[in-house]
Amino acid sequence: MQINSGSFLTLIFVLLTLSGCATHPSDVYQSDCEQLLTVAEAQAKQAGLWNGSHQQLPQPGLSIDRMLAFKGQSLNGEREVRLWLQYAAENYWSQLESAWSYMPAPERDNLLSLKACHQQLNDSYTANWQRLRPEIAQWQAQDSYLEWRRWLGGGWLMQWPLSIGVANWHQEARESFGQNSADKLVRYKMEVNSVDDNTHTAMPEVRIRYDALGYPHFDQESALWRYHAPQIEVAVEGEFDRLITPYRDSNGEVQVSAAPIVFTHKSYTQWQGKTLLQLNYQWWFSERPGGLLNIYAGKLDGIIWRVTLDEKGRALWYDTIHSCGCYYQLFIPQDKYLVASEFEAERPLIFSLTDWEHGRATIRISSREHQVVGVDFAEPFSLGEEYELTRLENLNYRTSLQQQPLFGKHGIVDGTERLERWLLWPTGVRSPGAMRLVGNHAIAFIGERHFDDPHLYHELLVE
């Protein structure tokens, strides 16, 4: 990693300029803070440290995801605008702080100054909320598709062969569902923190409140994370089928630790006029094995398992993708929801489960391809390896192992590219098959569909 000395000198100059007016907010101060953040951000990007977890906005110091972009289209009054700006500022700061955690020690010492300046800038935004409100309504989240590739590559010509490929995968997935037979199975269960930890069996009593933007907040959220944490059963033929923790060493090489960790992050969706909380659980494998001619093989593989909650903290449905955005599957209780008859993008793979209970799902994973081949609600595993639950943010920040960011430009994990990217180049998806960070998951090759689209289920299900 190299730091541009000119940019660094500019940063120091701005810091010195600000030192005399840090307690006197003004338009001059705001302009200087915008410059400071812009320089710091440029340094991080030049060094390859900036991840693509959120989309930046024209106003310095603000970033959005797709749900926040949707919320920004219908803000009513000061309270909602101020809260929207707060969330957008928090998104941006998480990106900047993550990037600067990888800077050399002298530069990292500037984080406190950066944070103070970012807070001052956000205070200026909230004080001028009326001026910003019309701009916020116009800010849209960018999609994860490159239209110029579709036009240049003749993407429309691929729709017929792609539809055949999708249909074949659907048939294979349905035929193999519930058939996870192997000589050796490894079971993983959530670690137990104490002898009186009953979150593996008892539904916590929760209360919910909604903030000014309609986001739900549960008073027992940590208990919900543990209650819904899945049991995982993997068919094992080699070390590539065991849960690991990925990181990037000081040479920039992707490495793995044998520690089985499940990473968590929150997301939100819209359903029947309300915003619902989603619990995301992500685990990793060291690779998807295969020979030189296997276009799907490569370093690292991963699965994201998502639980959408109702107002009582119970699971409404589950869905899953691989960490590349491939293999989207939705699991719904039988006879409770109607599946749409027509779709804006390719037909999704939806399973209606007859064995449906609220609580912890057991997910059965095949060897090598790491496909979800079963979902049920078995009794808690009495034996099995324990995994640790930790926030996904911890995978973004520098640690004793992780010396360089795992996720690079556009949120993609460099070094996990697959040969299939050349075949699927005309679909417009950036590097199909490569592992990527949340917020960057295109989940359809025909048409457009995103894993974090607030209206995803409006397309897939009938309200």
C-alpha cells in the first residue's frame, strides 16, 4: 500500500488551517471540512482501502444504501430529514473509519480530527435541512449492472441460453432438496455463552418501536440474533467444506483462519406498507474446488442466510444467496403466501416448506458446490462444532491477522474471480462469481434484481 505524499501534505495543511476555528462553525469551516474529508477519502481510494458498502452522495460525508434512498423520496418535516441525514452520515463514517484503520500509524492518528470535522459537517447539514430536502428526494441508489456491457456484448442474445441454464439449475435444486447424503457430515451450532442461555429454544419476549423514518427497533435484538442463528450441517469431502474466517495478509493475499465464525449484519425491506428488520448471517469456506476447466471454481466461497422478521420477532420467510450474489433461493411457509405469476427479471427459485416452525432453522449444505439442499427445524444439535457470532463490520476493519482490506473496489474480494465472468460478461454483472460485500449483490442475470432491493418481495410474492 502506498500513500501519496502530496495528498498527505494537503491533509496536514487543511488540519492546521482548521485548528484555529474548530469551535466556531461557519461556512468557511464547512468548506474546509468538505475539503478535509474529500482529501482523506481520495487517499483511501488511491491506496485501495475504500470498500463499496454504501453509495456516496454529491454532498461530502454522506452515503446511502437502497433502503435509505427509498426513504429519502418521501421525507416529511424536520424530524424525518434530520434522522435521514444522521443515518447517511453514519454510513459514510463507517466507510471512512474502516479505510483509515488500514493507514500507517501517523495517518491513523488523524482519525479523531476527521471524526470531529465530519460531525461538524453533519451538524451544518441538519441545520440546513430545508435546503437539502429537495436534493435528498432526487438521490437514487445506483444499480449493480453495467448497461454498456449489455449493449456492447449483445446481452439480449443471451437471454434464451441463460433462461435454459436457470431452468436446469432450478430442476436440479428441487430434485436434490432434502437429499444431503454423505459419508461424513459436520454440524455447526451457535456457541453457548452461559449455562442459562436458552435463546436456542425460547422465543424472547420483545417490544418493537418505530423511529421517525419507520425503521423498526426491538428491545431484545441481541436475543433475536441468537434465537434465529441457524444450525448448519455440511457434507464434508475435504477442508474446503469447513467453515473458516477469511482475511488478507500484509502482502495482499487472501488467507483463511480455521476459526468458524458467522458474520452478522442488519438490513431492511418493505412489506405491506411497513419496514421490516432482516437478520443476515454469513459464513465462509476456503474455496469452491474444481479443476482448471471448472468455470465456477475459485478461492473463497460463502453463503448469506437472511431472516425477515415480523413485528413479534418471528420469521416471516427466509432467503439465501452465495457471497457472489448467485443462487438466490426464497423459502416461505406453505399456504401462507402466493407466489407471483410474472416477474420483472428471471424466475426465482422459491420453496414452500410444509415443515415450518418459528425459531432456529437447520440449513443443510452440499459438499464442494456448497448449495443449500435442505431447510428444516430439527431439534438443537446436542453435538457439533460451535461457531462464534460477530458483526460483519469486524471483517472490514484492520485486525492482527487482517493487514489489508478483504473487500476492494466495488466491494469485490480481489483474487476470488471465476472463469465464468468471461461467459457472463454481457449480462452487465460486474465479475460474476467473485465474492463481494453486502450492498453489491446483483441476483439475476436476466433483467435486474438486487438482494437489498426494498421492494424485492413485492415482485416475488402477492401481498
